[in-house]
Amino acid sequence: MLYLIGLGINDEKDISLKGIDAIKSCDAVFAELYTCPIHADLSNLEKLTSKKIQLLNRKQVEEDELVLKSAKSCDTAFLVGGDALSATTHTEIILDAKKAGIDVKVIHASSIFTAIAETGLMLYKFGKTVSLPIPQENYFPTTPYTNIKDNLDSNLHTLLLLDIGMSANKAIDVLLELEGKMNGKLFSDSSKLVVVAHLGGDSLIKYDAISNLKKMDFGIQPHALIIPSALHFHEEEFLELF
Amino acid sequence: MLYLIGLGINDEKDISLKGIDAIKSCDAVFAELYTCPIHADLSNLEKLTSKKIQLLNRKQVEEDELVLKSAKSCDTAFLVGGDALSATTHTEIILDAKKAGIDVKVIHASSIFTAIAETGLMLYKFGKTVSLPIPQENYFPTTPYTNIKDNLDSNLHTLLLLDIGMSANKAIDVLLELEGKMNGKLFSDSSKLVVVAHLGGDSLIKYDAISNLKKMDFGIQPHALIIPSALHFHEEEFLELF
């Protein structure tokens, strides 16, 4: 049996009781924290479950397939940040396991996809989630801008997930640079956005004009941005708290 | 302090360790299971935390404001199904608490909004989430159909959340009835949909043509439907497992 277990949104105490039970029942326990870098102290989970947890890097997961190899021979738990299946990599592992005849059980946990409701914005008013990569010299994709525009045209909010290591301030610079290229009149210094930082821990939420947000320090990452569409008055009232 | 604590997607073991710690720290503990009816046995949580949990009905939450009244005088925990903030009602409670000067801490948990990734469909390819109410004699809204069409036009999947007590089979009947009214050519007997049932527990996922899904029994509720848009080949390969 392979258990794919979400660690949840912020630290190692966001795992579920079901996740703890599953770890205790396993012969081998692995974790990766590169797809969703949360502030988990795995040694606390080791004490709680009396199991050794082996932290894997990307190569060990994707090329060496250590998790899959283990699950072929014994009950194996694989711990990942956020919900168990936010990252496409993990869906691939399930597919490979099923092809190899290994039973898979998914144990869910909290995730940025729902924690954004802390802003007061309604989950069913969000459109497509958009990822914003750190621009490289020869790689500055414009699809994030197009996707945000599509959501705004449909009157839907956009959750903008930032590349690993990217601050909200950097993300705002990238949005303004995209605005310069695309000229779709989505962003100016006076546009009001929502920044969320380390949600689920000591959550920080700021709703302000870009010109003000640019100057703020949002503390430890992860950060994310929300591009709100037209606000329901309940949403507006809630956001004004921040 | 008011702790708003998600119980998670399926049963009382989907709560996080952080949620358990918060309950233990509180003087009063309430729960409601009407906005998101999960299979939680609260007596197990009572044993684990040595706290009495008072189960509230809608009137006690919304009109009598028992949670808010308690939080004004002592540390209070309020347990809800799914993530802590999937239901608009709970956002309102936070707003009211903040207006009354009560500190609020949200403790997240797993939710249908991310658990749908068990299907292999990519979370960032979902558009607006749509709710399907049980049609009444004088109330048969067509907005769910329009919203599904908007998502499909943007090549986005739709998570269709069903009214409390509504089976996937009934939901399919409603979709076909809406098709008859709206004639947007979204659904016919050969359209392939995804049914998910009691996700996060003994999850059941079926991907099939409407004509076949109509005849199936998906067991205990909750059920939900996913209207897939054009599939990535990885998504297709995964869905074919079900």
C-alpha cells in the first residue's frame, strides 16, 4: 500500500489524525518539501509516530523513484506539503503505482486553494488558478497575464501562485512589467490587489493599492497574490479589515 | 479568542493536530454539520480532547449567534465540516467577531475543492465552482448551466457541488433537463462526466458516459460531479483508470 499524505498548509501540525495513523502503520516513510515549501519540522512527526522519515530531493522522487520502489515491497507513506495532490508530480506517482498494481490511498490536508477564503473572498468566485514564474533572460511568458485577463473578463478572482522563492513584491514588479508589454490596462499603481503571506500560520493579509503594497515587507514566504474582480459588498467589507 | 476549525473532508479523523490542540485550549466547543455534512463522530473527538462538544443547528448558529456570544466571554472553538471557510456563513461569523473586537484564528483542513485532484484532473484547469440546487416547482435556475458553458468555452473543468441530499444521479437528470431548456449542446447521453462520491473516505470515482452513470449507485453521499473540458493526455490516461 502507498499512502500519499498531505502535510497541510503551514507546518507539521497541519497533518490530519488520519495521516498520523497512516504513518504509524507503514514500514517506510518518505517526505518531500520542494514542491510546496512549508515550515514543517519533521523531527516532531518522527517523535509522534516513532517512525524515521527520509526527506527526498527532486531527483530521488522523480528519477530514482524511491517512493515507488519502496511501495512495491512494503507499506509506504509519502508526505508532501499542502494537500496531497496539489502538485502534478504526485498525480504521476499515483498513476505509476496503479500501473504497477500497488494500492494507493490519498489522505488530504489543507491547501492554499481553500485557505485564501481567509481574505473573505468567496471560493466559488475564483476562476482559473495562475502560476507566475520568475522571468529568465530568454523566458518571460505572457500567459499569466492573459489568464488573469480572462478571469477578470468573466468577473472572477484570480489566485496567483508564485514561483518558489518569489516574494509578493517581486511578483508585483513582474505584473507591472507584463502590463508594459501587453497593455491590457489590468494593472496600474492604483490597482488594488490582495497579498497573502504564510497563510494558516501567522497569516498576513493586505488589501491595498500596488503603489503601497510595493513598499511593504510581508515576512517569510510563501506569498501569493489575489487579483480581485468586482467585489460583492460582503467581500469588500471583509477586505477593508486588512 | 475564537478558533474556527475545519473538520476536513470525510470524518472526524480529518481534523489537523493544530485543530486538536486548539480544542484542548478552549473553554467552550461548538460544531455544526449542516453546511457540509461529513461523517464525523464527534464523541471520538470529545474523548480525545476531554472537551464536551455542543452540536448546533442552523438557527443556533445564524440567529441565536451562540458561537459569537460564547467567544465574547471565553476562548471558544467552532468546528465545521470541510475547510474552515468553504461556507459563506462562517466568513460572516469572522466578520462579526472582528467587529466585536474578538481575535479570530482559522485552522484549515481538507476540502472537496482540492480533493477532486484524486481524479487526476489538474486543479489549475478548473474554472468557477458551480452549485446545483434541487429544483423546486417555481425555482429552476439556469445559471448553473450558463456557468458550466462559460467554463467549457474557456477550456476549464467545472466542479459541480450538489445541494444537500442530492445524489449524482439526480444531478445528471437536472443537467439533462437544463439541456432541454437551454439547448446549448453541452450534455447528451454520450457525454462523459466524472462522478466523485465520499472523497477522502473510501473514495469512489467514475468516469463514464451519462447513459451509464445514470444507472450506477454511488453509495453514501456527499456526491459531486465534474464536467471535464478538453483533457490533457495525462488527465485522460488517469481518468481511464476509473
